[in-house]
Amino acid sequence: MSELETYRAKARAFLESMAPKYGRDARSGNTVEQDLALGREYMAARHDAGFAGINWPVEMGGQGLTHLHKITFDGEEMQFGMPSHFFGISLGMPVPIVMHYCEDKEWVKERVRKALRGEEIWCQLFSEPSGGSDLAALRTKVEPDGNGWKMNGQKIWTSWAQYCDYGVIVTRSDPTVEKHKGLTYFWIDMKAKGVEVRPIKLAGGDSHVNEVFFDDVRVEDSQRLGAVGGGFGVALHTLMIERYIATDSGGFGPHLDEFVKTAQTTELNGKPAIEDGRIRAAIARNHAMRAGLDSITRRAFAMMMAGMQPGPEGSLQKLVAVRSRQKLSELAMDMKGADSLAFDEHAYVKTDWGTSWLNAPTGRIAGGSDEVLLNTIAEKVLGLPQDHRPDKGVPFNAIPG
Amino acid sequence: MSILYDEGQQAIATESRRVLDARMDKSRLLKLLEQVGEHDQPFWDTAVEQGWTALAIPEEHGGLGLGLTELGLVAQACGAATSGAPFLTGSCGLAQALLQGSDAALAGVWLPKLAAGEVTGCVAFAEGSSALPPVSSVTFADGKLSGTKPAVPGGIKADLALVWADCAGEAALVVAELSGAARAAVNSYDNSRLYADLGFDAAPATLVALGEAARHLALDVLARMAVVTAHEQVGGAEALLHIARDYAVTRKAFGQPIGAFQSIKHRIAEMYGLVEVARANCIHAAAQEGSEEFLLAAADARISATEAYDTNARDCIQIHGGIGVTWELGLHLHMRRARSLAVESGNLLFWEDLLVNQLTGEKA
């Protein structure tokens, strides 16, 4: 067995030992607060067992293993439905970026340890009402204030902000230069005076995202990450950290096996639905598409193991998987007919078609909308021209409203 | 088998593409569309000279002893060039049946000739809308074959056919020389595929498999041909992606390259997605040759490659506007080939059903 396969087996054994207490079934019926408390316990256990900070340096409190070890663990963990989702963004982007840019290493080490154990959570404050896809259009303002800074403005769609202790944030420090050039990046204390968090209830009924308001919030210059005016570069760096993550060709919805099972146990026109040509075509097309995405993932993994850079086709995963999950969920509901009308707001998104359908739009927008992903592929991979951008080369404060 | 191409495989891909780029000529291919019964001889001479006919035949039979991965890479280059003859796929299917069939002497006679490109093969399974009819209307008894197989790819010129037949109520796979067969050429929208109705009137033929073994072997042969064809489709779909991209960055309208309009650039990005999903399935399927998962992997490859080539033909022409539908530009060579390849080696409906049967454990 290869070293990675041994590691996978070890990870699996750990996860199996944890599943009765923290897995999908154990969590069923939990309120968000109960689930978060359980999640913190799980994160502490995961840290104790040596499966936290897998690819982070040992001197920062990580395990010092490779990126492949991390993807291997994440791929296994995903199958158990552990309550680790509260900590995914925190450990995925903000904490690594603070590790990279923050100069007070002792302070960072303490943060890393607490974040890995689920005792502290970090959020990422990027999107604003005036800029989601167009990140550099953000308006939250910082001004010099004595030997530090004063922050005013608003962020939105900030995941788990209501439970967060810290955050990383991009702000506008100079409105007189081009929009990308006048940004500065900081870490902030979410409990500081003047920070107000208001949860947003989403269409699916849950409230994991928030609006965050800043009213004369004092920020020390030691909280700045990167140069004044260098914030856009740090923001791009933040987004690149998670470039190769564990993916799910099911678009983070139900596995195709679930659809086949539903088709085998549902009657359509007096026959099992699995015998209906429309259902069969949908199964076959989705299988072919998902198998292709899985093969892309396996090949990327094999390339990384061989010390090569995976190809750009990995960028297709979320785009292709999530929108097809959306349509397949609709078809599953059609197939079940009136039986699909009953709705359980606590049902699990990977086993329930109604929940999968209702939450699919979020998946197509969060983390890069379909349209932005298509633009990125067209421009970065295929060399097609940028869209017409009237704000190009114009100082931020001169862009027509 | 690895899913990363090694140096030798990469060299095959590069070299086959280079040779075809240098030797293929669009005007020759356009002329062939209006001639029934002709294929592109320079293409086939190249295939033989380059050893592509020998690639997937074992060394003891005069071949190079390589597999579907290598043949697939050549097929991909052929697809990009809208190759001028259908024999690589047909001969691949025939050779596999000879290798796995029950008549070693027959294999010993024909495999070296197929490897050398001295004879060409075709595969005659389909009847009407059925890629592999439950009971064939062509009958085999006492070493004689009788009946008609419609629109067999390569049928006008192939020397040898692998035929799906019925032998007293049992399925039979037989090999027949075509020197005495009646060949009625089919005037098609893609004439260099050399479609012919093959008529057998008590023609001598040799059995290679019977009953359940024949069905099993026929499916394996179809799956191999499907994987080769899927590579060819990916080659065509990728060529169309590049043609569309190149046109979109040079052609200007309303004061900017048309590729700066999202309706165009998103369409091209979608074409890229279809190519990469199908390519990944092809690489996986070729590496699964001989495994239990092979049929399923072949179905995945075939379905995604058909979708990619059809869609990219449609969309590449649409992106070009008026010039795209001219005879001279020749995008219709790809559009025609996308359809002919989609129908050969089992159509989409056949592979969709087979895939679902594989998932649910029903017999194909």
C-alpha cells in the first residue's frame, strides 16, 4: 500500500471511530447552536488525533504533511457528514493568510491552535452590497487615525460571522486611484466596538450568512496584512489558497445512486420509473458527466503525486456539478410527484432532493457565480478578451455611478 | 494502468497530429463528400505507413502490442483532421474478435495482414435502429451466412467483416470475407465513411463465438470501438473549440472582437467544458481495458464524447455566422462527422440504456 493509501486507511479508521458521536445520524435534529457546540468538540478531538492543520508547517502547529494528505483526509471526512462546516472557511483561507502575512508569530500560533481546535472561528469579509463578483468595486473605507486606522462601511454574505471571533477584510484606503490599486487588507477583531453582525435568512430557511456593519471601528496598523494599497493582491492570494480542494462531482447534493434508488422504488405509469426512457436518459447523462469530473479529479491527484501542476480543467468542477445537481433535483421531485411536496427543513442536503433543490441556487452563486467561472475559463484558459469594462483605468471616485 | 500519459504516448499524440496536419487537405475531403464509394487514399496510406494499423495488435501477430490508450490518441488526431477513412475503428473491432474468439487459426491468418494494413476490416452488427439486435435477421448455418446488414461503415471497400448473426436461435459472431458479398453503396451525408448494405447469399463464413459468449464478445468489441470513436469525437470537438476561439479573437463586430461578448465567450467556455469532461472519460475508459468496469467506462466516454462533438459542431458554426455555413469553409465536414460517428458503434440511446443496465445490474 502506498504511503497515501496507508494515510487514507488511518484517516478512515479515525473517522469511523468518531462517526457514532459526531456523524450525520448523530447530528440529525440538532439546532444550529447544538450543532456548533458538537462541531467544536469534534474539532478538538480531530486536533488531538493529529488530523488538524494537515498540510501546515509543524512550527505553526500543523502536521507538516503534503497537500495530497489534506485532500485525502477531506475526501474521506466529507462522506461522514461531520459538523466541520462551521470551520471550513476559517481554516481554509483567513487563518492561512494570517499565518503568511502576520509578523507577530507567537500571537499567530495561539490563533492557529485555537482555530484548529474549533475554539475560535475566523470569517472572510470580502463581498459588499456594491461588489460581489466585482470584488474591487468595494466601498468599505479606512482612513488614517493617529497611528492606526478607522473603518466605516458594510460587508455582506459573510459566512458564520455571527459566531466568529476574528475576520480578514479588504477595504478601500485610497479612492483617488484605480479601483484595484486603492485597497488595503487587515485582520479584525469581530468583537471590537463598532462591529455589528446581522444574520440574513436565506431562501432555504437557514441563516449562515450575515451583513456586517462597521461604525468608526478602530484598527491598529499592526493588523494590516501586506502593504497599504496592496490589498487586492492579498485578496487574490487568499482565494488561490484553496485552489485544489476536495471536490464532489455530485455538486454537494445527493449521489446519483440515490436517484437510481428513487427511480427503482417509484412507480411511473404502472411501471418502475427506472424503466422510463426519460429517467434513464437523465441517469446516463448525469453519470457520464460526473464520471468525467471524477476522472479529472483523479488525474489532477495523479499529477500532483508526480510533482506536476494539474491542468486548468479542475476549474470546471463546481460550475458543471452544481447546476446539474439543480436540474437532477427537479427531475427527482417530478418523478416522485405529489410525494415530493412534503418538506423537512432539517433534512440533509446530500440525501434529500427537496433540500438539494432549494439550496442549489446558493451553490451556483457562492464562491464564484457560474457566469464569473465561465468568464475566468474563457479569459484565463482560452485567451478570449475581457468584457468591456468602462471602469478600467479610471480613479475609483470618478467611476460613473 | 496509469491515467497520466507517458513519454511514448505523448510522442504518439504529437507525431500523429503533426503528420496529419502536414498531409490532410480540406479540399480533398470536400470533394469526397460528393463521391459515393471513395475514401481519402493519402490518409489511409499515412495510417499504414505510420503503423497505426499495427498499434493494438499483439507482437506475436505482427503488431506493436500497444493498447486502446495509444490507438485512442491516434484516433483523436484523426478526429481533429476529420480523417478520410473508417478502417481504424472497424479493424480494431475485428482484430479483437479474432484475438478473443475461438478460432486461433483464423486469427493467425488475418491478424498479421490487418496489422500490416494489407486488409481492412469492418463490423456489421447494427440493423435498423438497433446497434445489437436481440435476434439478428442474418442467419448462419453450416458455415454459410445469409441475409443483409444495412449501412455498414467501411462496407464498400473492406476486405473482411465481423458479423452479428443468428445461428438456429443462438447469437453468433462470424467472420466473412467480403470478396463475394453484394455491396450496395449508401449515398450518405458523410460519404468517405463508405457505408454499404452488405448482402450475403450463403457466403462462406467462420464462427468465432456462439451463444452467451458471442453476446459477451460482441459487447466487448462494441465497447472498444466506442472508446476509439469517443477519442475521435474528442479530437473533432477539440478542433472545433480551437477554431471557434481563434475566430472569436480575430473577427470584430460593434467595435470589438466578438469573443469579448459574453454570449460568445461563455459558449466557447462551455465547449471547453464538454471537451475536458469527455477527454477525462476517454482516458479513464482506455485505462480500464479488460477490467470489469470497462463497459461502464466506455458508455461514459461515448455519451460525453457524442454530446461534446455534436454540441461543438453546432456552436462553432453558430459563432461563425454566415461564413460558418459555406461549403468552402468546411465546418460542415465536422458537423457531418459528428453525426456519422454518433450513429456508428452504437448510438446514444443504445449506450444510455447499456449504462443504466450496468448500474442496476440488468443484462444488457
